[in-house]
Amino acid sequence: MFDAHALVGDLAVTLDVDVLVGAYPDRDGPVGTPSSVLGVLREHDIRAGAVASLRAALFDVVSGNDEVLALAATRPRPDVVPVGVVDLRDPVGAARELERLAAASVRAVRLFPDEQGVEAGFPSVRHVARRAAALGLTVLTGGDVRRFWRPFSGLEATVVFLDTHFYHLGDFLVAAVDEPGFHTSTRLLNSPDALELAAAEVGAGRLLYGSRTPFYEPLVPLLRLATSGLKPEEVAAVAGGNARRLLT
Amino acid sequence: MIIDVHAHWGPWFFTMDVAGANLATMDRYGIDLAIVSATEAVIYDAAAGNRALAQALTAGGPADRLYGYVTVNPRRPADAERDLREYLPTGRFVGVKIHTDYTASPVTSPQMRDALAMVASFGVPALVHTWDASVLDLAALCQDIPGLRVIAGHMGAGGHRHAIEAARGCDRLYLEPCWSHFPAGRIAEVAAGVDPHRLLFGTDATLIDPAAAFGAVAAARLDSRTAELVAWRNAAALFGLPLPNRPAS
């Protein structure tokens, strides 16, 4: 009963685009230690995660990013793809950190506008979008896709919207038609036909499995993908092939 | 055997095309029976939606796996009473659905109190949309209305800790977990804090794919007895459902 693993079968995620280490001080848990987070990934046959630091997002960018870079460097298997973070409350410092991350061969930077209280129309977002695009960094961004598509438009930016809810899928799709670099996490695309509709409209190459481990149940988007109507090669792309193309 | 106590029948206004997807969606997750409300009734016109659903449910065939909620708009009590008198005796409708937001009828509103008192007089359970702390208001109202049995739809969504308190405060209040978000540990926390006889399974299909609720419940790793209660036993007892003669899931 409720045997999700029978439905998931042998589907493995080769790269999860949405993984965090660290904790939110305003929540009871989870603690988000690297070992616990990587344990959750292993439990779900998620073989690698694009990991970003909540310390960087909430408190100190440089030391948080360095923690993730160090974590990735010490892993015996390449199961951590480091994702940098900048603070949108400090656009001047963010530009400096983007340069530092790029010099360290980091391929992606993650934005936390909700956590940082930053709206899509703030100048800092457009500034960071421009700098990231110029450096060839893939941007992973939270926030409402109906608003956060705009600061990235017209820049030939590569962006993964991490919070796209199926309620707003139509907005993502019409924006993505004009922006070949726009992608979305599948985490909240959990209506009965969102994955299939998105694949039909803009191609499965725009969809990336994201779990938000350890704060969300990774089983849910895994189950949705496993039971989807996508072709096997599309499932494999969503389960990590697309993420590897953008992040490694 | 799995019974989905929170499902819908009909089209949605979002970018989706799922009006005919009930049975296929259920089959993907081994859901045997679903209790559905008409989307038209929930969102716009309760009477017209109830009428359309009644026609679909009495058509026989695969629709036999669906039971109906009579949707009540607390602002249309005369229509509601007429629909309850007409559709409940058919045996194809087994409860009432009330959405607080679409009808601008919060649980604390006078029209909601009157509507739930009417539902209680008909002796069927009511599925009521709850969000955040409104589930506590529902528990208080349930205590005030003799004989009322209510299901807190979404069990308060992010307010699931309020739902635990609500279920402890009223022994005629049941919790149903569906939500498009699935924070880690939410179901396990509720299951640990509430009498397992008060837990139900619901998906919000065809708005939300059952993957969300099914996966969240699976992740909670309920013991086998609790899982069975959640999956169907509690729902069958609450709604008095005749169980189908078909293989268990």
C-alpha cells in the first residue's frame, strides 16, 4: 500500500538541480548537514545534486560558497556539483562574487529572492542577471516565474526557474518560447499533464528534475516523472541529462 | 484498496487539459474509488455543476468508480437544500463539498455555520477547504453543530500543526492531506500526533496529480495498520461506501 518505489522502478536521477545544505533559522528543521542531505539523495537513488548553501543565501556569501566548494572537492565520488550563491541585497558585492565563482570554475549561481526579500523589479536582479549572463553562468532562481522571467529576458541567459508552479505553467511556456535559455524545475509541475504539456510545447530539454532536498520530499517529483507520459529518453534527460548539460 | 476522498470532475481554468483524466489518473496510482466534486460547482455555479455531475455519475460503466459530493455554496442555501434532497437519495452522492474561498465564505462566517448545520441535518460528511489556522475554526464550529462530521481538506496546507490540534479538539473532524507542496515530514508529523482513525487519503486530482499526496504519504512510511486505515478503511466507514468486488491494489 502506497508503494511508491514500485512505481518509481529503476529510475535514477543523475543530477538533481535543487539541493540545499544548511538550515533555516526560522524553521524547526531539518538540520541540513551535508551528510544528512547526501544521505537523503542516496536513499532515493539521486546520484548527484547541484548543491547550494543556505549560509551563503541567508548570512555570508563568501564563507557559505566556500563551504560548498570544499564539500565538492572532498567527495570521493562526484555527487556534489557546487552552485554559488549571491546576495541580491548587495548587488555590488554580488557582482564581485560572480567573478570569484567564475574564476573558480563554478558553472551556476543560485538566487534566493524570496528569502532575501527582493522583488523581480529591483535593480539588483537585472544587474546580477546581466553579469551572470556575461560570465556564461547558469542561473538557478527562486521566485514567482511570472515576475522573475523579466529581468532575465533579452540577455541570452541560461536560467532554471526553481519555483514554477503548475498554476503558472502557461506563463513559463509563453516566456520560454522567446527565450531558448529558459528552463524549469519539475518540482511543482505536479498536475496530471504539466510535464507532458511542457514537453509538447517547448521540449523536454527545458525540464530539470529538482527536489529541494532536504526541505521537500524528493519522492514526489520522482514519482511524477516515473509515471509521466514522457518517452524514456525524455525521462532520462529530465532526470539529469539536461542538468548535466547546463551545470557541468 | 485506495479511496481518494478529495477529487474533482470537470475542466480547470489553468493551462491544463484534464477534464477526461479521472480514471486514467486513478489507475496510475492504484486508486480504486474517488469522491469527486464538479469543478463548475466549486468554482462558479453549484447548481449547474451538481446537475452535470449527477448525469455523469448515473451513466454507469467506468463512472461507477466515482462517487459525488454535492457542492454547496453557502450563499445559495435554497439551491443547496434542493440539491441535497435531489441527489443524496440517488446513492451516487455521499457527501458535501464546500470551498471557502470561491464562495467568500470563511469558516467563521454566518453562512458557513448555517450551511454546515444543514449538512449535519442530512447526515452526510462535509469536505471543507482549510488553509493555515482556519482548520482550528472548523474544529470549533464542528464542536458547536451536533452530529456534524467534517473533513478538513488539505488539513490546513502549511498549517498542518494546527490540524493536529484541531483533530485533537473535535472527534468528528477528519484530516485529508492533499497539497501541491510537500514539505518533508509533514505527513509523518500529523500521523504521529492524531488518532489514525481520523486520517484520510485525498489527492485533489485532477487539479493535482496524485503523485503529490501518494508520494508524501509513502514518504511517511506509515505502519501497515495505519496505512490501511488511511488508504480506505476510514473513508469506507465515514461515507458508508459499498466496496467494489475487484482485486485490491
